[in-house]
Amino acid sequence: MSETTAAGDGRDVDIAVYGASGFVGRLLAGHLAEHAPAGTRIALAGRNRERLERVRDALPTAGRSWPVVVADSGDPASLAALAERSRVVATTVGPYARYGLPVVEACARAGTHYADLTGEVLFVREAIDAHHELARASGARVVHSCGYDSVPSDLAVLLLAERAAADGAGGLRDVQLVATARGGFSGGTVDSLRGQLETVRGDAAARRLAADPFSLSPDRDAEPGVAQPADAGLPSRTADGRWTAPFVMAPYNTRVVRRSNALQGWAYGRSMRYGEVMGAGRGPVGAVAAAAITAGLAGGVAAMGFPPTRLLLDRVLPAPGTGPSEAVRARGFFRSVVDAVTEDGSRYRATVAGQGDPGYAATAVMLGESVLALALDTDRLPDRSGSLTPATALGGVLVDRLRAAGHTYEVAAL
């Protein structure tokens, strides 16, 4: 694996972890402390110097100085200074709709690569519209959604398309991901979901954008007139008898995958239909589980959208800056099985899996390896800049890194 650090570029930081004192920021810093090669220059950035210094003091110091940089999304000059001295900025500061756009702008202007963990379709659309061309001109790779949102989905479909093309099987036609996972959730995730629900409820244009299956397309009018699977709202069964339920991340992940397809000239197939569901098991137990997941998801969203019940939920849900315990993170796992039928009728299956809470332990690995690729593997990355996805910015380089980190990425012909 090629790992080269640019010299003489006037930048004294390879990777800046913005939000390093937050819950996920600490996990990311921990991953980099363990896995970044010696000599990689990593800074801890955020609003509060004392909190950052506490994070630094808890990290291994051998071979690193871990400089602390004070920067605030409300202070554009501080973000500009951070971006100008860094080769990559990884931000874990959400909700991104509230705090993310100034960071994207600072990186796009400075030609600094950027990575985040967003699952907020409205934020990503705004970032694309505001700063995609600026990033293209500066050479910055702006890579959204480098965690469980949406690395497994995005890379799995990329691998399926590459395998089908290598076999001469044509483009992908019908693709469905079935996800199973165990883990917790953090206050930051809750805050992001709350913000999106509030925006969509009060803004008709935002509702239409969120409902559009091609809302992240680089050119909506150029999208083929192929009806996409509706985001599942009821329990259902797969062809092999597995019960499924709505997957809370599907409305976002599916749009990222479709953007990846469009950014590559619809290389996956212009007729590709892509959907995601949550696996619930087989038989009567699976049916009951699917019904429970569906009811719980619908009830939770409804409760968060209704002010009186939202106030009650706020008392029991995690506060921003908190998340699942170390024990919960260690017990977690994720597994995504993605079945595809190609244009000539061939069938393939991709399997993506890993240990650790998907939203936090595994996400820290995904984001950590993404930023290491952006900082150290630039000679091997796809020759693209602007507002990108994990598949289009990092592609096989990230697959290789995640496999080396213990995650599974496999494709088989059926």
C-alpha cells in the first residue's frame, strides 16, 4: 500500500480531527493513534482548548506531538486557518446542517481534502450546490458520509458493478441491500434526526427534495426515467423467505449510491434500481421482529415530530456529546448482504461486515481509514475532485484499507 506524505507543500498537518473532544471525535483520534503510520502529523481541533488538551493527554504520545488547534464553525477565519495548514480535515461536528457548511467552504477554498459522517440529505445537497465547483477548481476532495452512513452501501455496489463488468455481465439492474446490525446511538445522531424532521415538516421544498430518489444527483434532468423502489414502509419478505423491515438509513444511503452511479457516467447501469431494508430473520419469529421494527421506527419518528412527545423523549434520549458505552460498542456488529441482478440476468452477491457498534466503533474505523487514504494514498485515488462519495473519491483504496482493518468486503457470483 502506497503511503506517501507530501513534502514542501507548506502544510504542517496531515490530518486535522475537527470535533476531537466530542464522542465520535475521540473515537476517531483513538483509531488514528493506533493505526496512522509513524510520522503522520495529526492535529486535534475544536472550540475548547482545555477539552482538546484532555483528549490529547489521554492518547499515546509516542512519535506524535498531537498539536491542539482552536477553531469554531462560527468563526470563518479560524476554519480558514485550520484548512490552510492541513492536508485533510475530518469533521465529526454535527448536526452538519447547523455546523458543517463553513467547514466545507474553508476546505474547498484551501484545496484541502474533507471527510465527514453526515447522513443529512439536505445538508449534502446544500454543500454540493454551494461548493462543488469551488472544490473542483481547488482540487479538494469533499467526501461526505465516510461512516456506516454510507461506506458499506456505497462500496458494496461499486464492487458488484466492477465484478459484473469484468465478467461481461452488463450493468446492474436490480440491487437490494439487507442490513443486520447491533449497536447503540448517540446524542449527536438524535440531534441530527430532530433537526431534519423539523426542517422537512416546515418546508415544502425540503420535503420534496428529501423524497426525491435522485436528490443528490449531479444533474437531476439527466437521470434515466427508471422507477426506483420506494423506501420501504411495511414489513416484507425477500425471495428466499427472509422477513425485512424499513431500514432507517435507506432514504439517505440509496441517494448516495445513485450519486456515485451518476458521477461515474452511470457506470453501474442506467437502468439500475437500488433499495435497502433491515433484515429481521425467518419464520414466525422474523415476522414478529419485522413488525416490531416497523412499528418502533414509525412511532419514534412520529413522536420526535410532535412537540409534546418530543419533550418527553428529550428527557430520556442521549444528550449531544454522549453515546453508547464501551461494552455496547464492543458487542456490536454489522452485516450487509447485497444481491444484484445484471442486465443479462446474471446474479451476484456482495457481503460487507465488521465487528463493533456500526455507528461508532466501526464508523471510527471507516472514517479513520478514509482520512488516512486522503492524506497518504493520493497517488492511488481516483482522479476526481469536488463533492464526492466514498466510492467515487476513495474506491478500491478504501476497500483495501478496510479489509486490512478487519472488515469483510466480498463479491460472489450466484
